[in-house]
Amino acid sequence: MLTFIPTPIGNPQDITIRALRAFEKATLFLCEDTRETKRLLRILEERFEFTYPSEMVDFLSFHEHNGEARLQEIASRLEKEEVVYVSDAGMPIISDPGQVLVAYCQTENIDYDVLPGGTAMATAYAASGFKEGSFTFCAFLPQKGGERTSALIEVMNAKSNTVFYEAPHRIEKLIGEIVHIDAKREVFFAKELTKKFQNYYRGSAKEILEAFENGTINPKGEWVVVIKAKEEEAKALYVDDILAFDLQPKVKAKLLSKLTNKSVKEWYNELITQ
């Protein structure tokens, strides 16, 4: 039996009783990072009625780099033992490793279960106060280049609100990029969810950028970003935004074709003759 167990996204007190009991029965821990899992288990042992697993229990790393190889190593144990999979924080598989384990259990008819638990995206969206009941989650944007610009423009033009994560060293760059596209767009930034220095920031993109620039908002910490869907308005505004970007003509042409009735070829020819 394989059980996927969500862990607290910050505050250890958010662990569930079911998770504690599953930990106690497990003979094999598959972990995104064994050090993080052992650290959490020690904290839980100190604060709650929980017995740390004995020395007979195995802890093995299982992540995007070694998942396939590790699966071959432990496949026979999934049916015979109580096995748990734990990511560093939050719900396994959601922007974390583990999907290959689900697929394997489904293919081989091995029993598996996913315990309910906290996720940063759902927590942040609930805190945003945006009234729409649906949203799109896209994990992390590409880190740089035309691919990042393309992804952000798609988010800014989406018909539903969008939730994603961002690293602290890129959070100021992100809000600047949003302002460049639509300074008035309403956004919500959640910092260090469930932790001591948790903070929420809601306002226009321009207001949030100014708060970063004047030091009101400290970029350090883990961030979840919610971008409100754009109001219906003329597409020409967004075409102008794309034209203003310093991108190669091929990249611009692909982006522009998504917003207009012109083909990529038509836009490319127009751009290179300007």
C-alpha cells in the first residue's frame, strides 16, 4: 500500500492525525529530501503524541532526477509494505515529484491513497478574497527569456484568475514585468504562508511594485501570486505591449498571432520590414 501524505506548508501544527498514524505504520519512506522529512518527524515527535520511526524503517530519496531508477529498486515493496511518499512541504505531486508513482500504481493495480492536506495555492487563493470560484494553477513560470515573457502574457490574458509560485530572488522582477503589461491589474501576493512572518498584499500591480521599491515589502521568503483575470477590453492594448518588448521577431510573431487574426508568418513579415 502506498500513501501520499501532504506535509505542513510552514506551521508543523497543520499536520493531520491521519498523517501521524500513517507515519507510525510505515516501513519505507520515499522522500523528496530525506533530510527534510527526518527534520519534520523529529519536530512532530517533540510536539505531538507521535513515535519517531524505528531504525528498521528505510528512508530513500525519490525525486525528479532519480524517480524512474528508484522505482525499479522499490517496486516489489509497494504491494507488500506500508509505504509513504512525502514531499518537502504541501501536497505531493502538485508542483512536486511523485507522479510516476501514481502512474505505476494505476498500471500495476497497486492500492494507493492520497491523504487530504494543505496546499499553498488553495490557501493563497482563499486569502485573496477574489470572488470567482475558479482559478488556473501554473506552478512556476519559466525563469527567463522569451519563454517567460510568453507565459506571463498568456497569464495576463487568461479568462480566469491565475495562481502560481515565485522565488524570492525573482519576485520584484515579476511585479515589474506585470506592471509593464498592465499597471492597473489587481494582484494578490501571499508571503510565507502559515509561518511567523506571513503577510498578504492586495492591490494594483503598480501599488505592489511601489511597496517593493520603497521597502514596505521585503522580498525574502516563499511567495504565492494570484493575478486577477483581465477585464474585457480591446486587444490592441496587449498588442502594443508585445510590440514594446525587446524580443526576437519570431518570438513576437508567435505571441501576436495568439491575440489577433493574423498568422505567425504575417506578423513576422510585418515585424522585419518595420
